[in-house]
Amino acid sequence: MTKPGAIDLEMLRGCGPPALKADSDKEDRGRLLVVAGGAQVAGAAILVGVAGLRVGAGKLQMAATAALAPALALAMPEARILEVPAVAGEIAGEAAERLAPQLAATDAVVIGPGMMEDAVAGELALRALQAADAAAFVIDAAALTGLAERTEDVRRAGGRLVVTPHAGEMAALTGAARREVENDPLRMARETARRLQAVVVMKGAETFVVTPDGAAWRHRAALPGLGASGSGDVLAGVIGGMLARGCSPLGAAAWGVWLHARAGARLTERIGPLGFLARELPDELPAALQEAAG
């Protein structure tokens, strides 16, 4: 197996979103649907949605339970809020049927950040995949680990998935020990990418992006401040936003990793290596995009 390539500007410029005309508008930059958050981590949906908009997604729709919809509508005036069924404070599996028209019409879906119940979130993700024939998906957190026993069903949506596990989530997804994942994250990412037929973003201080055929790229950044609560939710939103704009799953994953890290680097320079917040990362994304554009 060949060694991983580097996620750098040369690589990114070969897999970026379609060029935009000067007179383009939101219709040209795609639709993003966010299905995230719950009673315990309600703010995750906000981190995802804002990140998607900050990288240029044109339209944003967000699912929310009845208990959270009013607050989310006020916090995210840019978004259309879609009220969906709940179970124990979490978005229920049958929400996929309620969201079927949006799932059929959207370009990209981010599902899972901030969700706590693996079984509920996994069932929701699977139903959403089945309801959306064309949309690309980012699957994260409980929505990912909840699919551990449903990999054959996930494979049927191959070619339009990005999954974003950290070491603990990869261990839960594969049944391996966390130490095994940490000792050889690239091997685990390759095996999972092949098994799911998905692009895998294996998160860590050294992050790997791997395609189903085993091709891999790496990004390393000494940014301890990114290891903070909510940071992964922002990454999922960035990848989702780039998918909405027309990137391939590989392109969106690579751009997401680079932009997320660059936003962290900008905050490190301005604030310090520790103590910046996940909610501050999205504000750095437009400048990072401009840097990448040269």
C-alpha cells in the first residue's frame, strides 16, 4: 500500500468546489441539512450549521425537537428550522420520514454531532440514508457508532459518505480496543473505509483521510487547542458545507481537515495554544478559505 500523501494546498486545489461566477447567489452554493444535537448537547447543531455557512453553503436547514426548535430558531436566524419527533430528548428515528422531502432535495446532510444514544442515532442515520438517493452525508458521533452492526446497509450508500471518527468512536465502530486504533490509525481507517465504502476522516493530532480503495492522505498540525469540546462538530459542519458546495467526499474531507486546522492555527496565533473555544473556529473559516484560494 502506498504511503499517504500530504493534505496541502496543491492537493486541495485539485479537488476544490466548482468555481463560482461573480454574480452567483445562494442557489449556486448548495443546500445543507443538519440533523444534530439533543437535550444534553443542544449547541452541537449550532456549531455544525454555522461552520457550514462560514465555508459558503448557500442554504441551511436544521432539524430540531419541539423542545429545542424555538431556541434554535432564535440562535440561527439564517436557517429554516424543521420540527421533528423526539425520544428521550433526542431526535427520533422516525424523524427521517418527517424529513423525507428535505432529504430528497438537499445536497448534503450532517447527522450525529451532539447525539448521545447510539441505537436511536444509528437508526435515524440509516433511515435518512435510505430516504436520500443523491445527497452526500457526513456521519459523526453516535450516528456513526450506532451503525456498528449495520455496515452492510451502510455500504449500499457507498460513494457519497464521509465518516469522521476519533479513536474512541473507531474502537466502538469496529470492536477493536482503543489502544489498537491509536497504535495504527491508518490501518484501521483503511479497513473501515473499505468495509463501509466511505471516505474516512480518522481524527487525531495526525489526521488521515482515506478512500474506499485505500488511498490515503495525512495532515499533522501541532494544535492542542483543537482538542476541545465541540471542535469535531465544527469539522463535521465544514465538511458538510464543502459537500453542499459541490466537492466530492474526498475533496470535502480534505478541505474540511485543512480549513479546520487553519482556523485553529489562526486562533492559536491570536489567543494562544490553549483556551480558544469551538464556537470561535467558524469565524476564522472565511479567511482560511481566502488563504487557500491564494
